Amino acid sequence: NGAHAVVHAAGLAHVNNMDDHSLESINVHGTKLLVEAASKSGVKRLIFISSVLASKSNDERDKSTKYAHAKRDAERIVLSAHETGRFEVVILRPANVYGPGMRGNVAFFMSLVNRGLSLPLPESESKVSLVGVRDLSDAIILSIEAGQAAGRTYVVTDGLEYYINQVEVEIYRTAEREIPTLKVPGLILYFGFLVVEFINKGFSVFNFRLPIIGGLSRRTYYGLFRDNLHDNSAIRNELG
């Protein structure tokens, strides 16, 4: 009550083996409950933190990405509230977010490097878009204040393109460790992720998840060898 704007950043993330029911009840139905509460309280604007994965939810390659579908369904809920005049909505789709408290595959790799347990990644020409958590916070503030942002969906990146191996070099440099000269062949890495994926699926049958490898799958491998770039020109041009 009394809030002018609500920033909705709650939900399940960084979990490859989460069941459909949990994603539906928390990421989708939870958003519906929040929209209803915000509408009753007279909130003027809702900022929904979605994901660039939501734009790929209809892509054949991401067909198995339950998280992407859940984010897209949640987007439809908040957009419906905007279209019916309940309050204004701005959707932000950040790329891979890094910074203090980060989770996901990059954080996992950093922990391995710090403990001296990692092997160097194969040579790759693939590039990714990233955004720092402070830049994302600035984007949220702009979305709350900018009148022209109402009803818009923005991709949020820092506008740069990073080679996967460039990121790897910086992680080793920051950890003050030398990159091992032995490179892991891509095929061996693929089968390694495949085995881990099947292990995770086997444990998920018993509602058990291994914290160390629970976020790894073939999608992790594909992320190393496919470009994952996104255009931030809309939010840059419209919100500065």
C-alpha cells in the first residue's frame, strides 16, 4: 500500500532441472498474484525483470528451456495488466548479469578457478552479451522514472561483446592463477556435460539436486560455442 512503483525481481532462476510445477506456481502464478495485489493497492507502474531467454522461448533450440517459457508467460500476464489500464508496465530483459552475489555457470567456473580445479576451455570464437548488476540497477531506476518507457520491453546489456575465451583469461588473471596449457577437446567437454545432464535428471526423479553440478547441462556447452549476443539499442536510445 502506498507504493508508486513495484520492481518484480522474484522467481526461480539458475536451475536447469526445476520441474514444471514449481516454475508455473512461482514464476507464473506468483506473478499473477503480484499483479492482482499491485492493482488493488493503486500501484502506478510495475517493472518486471524478465530475461533475454524469454525472447527465445519459441526458438526450436530453446524448446526444452522451461525457464524461458515461464518468463514469457509471466510477461504476458503483466502486459495484459498494462493493456487493460490497471497500471503501467515496463519489461526489462537483461543479458547474463554479473556482479557481487552472482550465480550460474560463470560463477561456478570462477569457483573452480579459485580452487585450482578447472581445466582451460577449448578455443572458441563465440561471443556473449553481459550486463553488470549496477548497470541493470540504473536501467531499473530509469524505467521507473521515464514516462516514455510505459508499455515497452527493453533488452539490457552493457553494449559490448565479449569473447568466451576473453572472459576466461580475465577470470584467471583476477584469481592470480596461470591458465593451464592443456586444452580440453570440445568433443570430450560435450560428452562430459552430457553425462552430468543425465546424472542430474536421474537425481531429479527423487527430488534430489547436487549443488555442485546441478546447473550444468548440454546447454552449458552450447553457450561456449554459440554466439549469445543481444541488441540494447532501444533502451540506449529511448532512456539514455
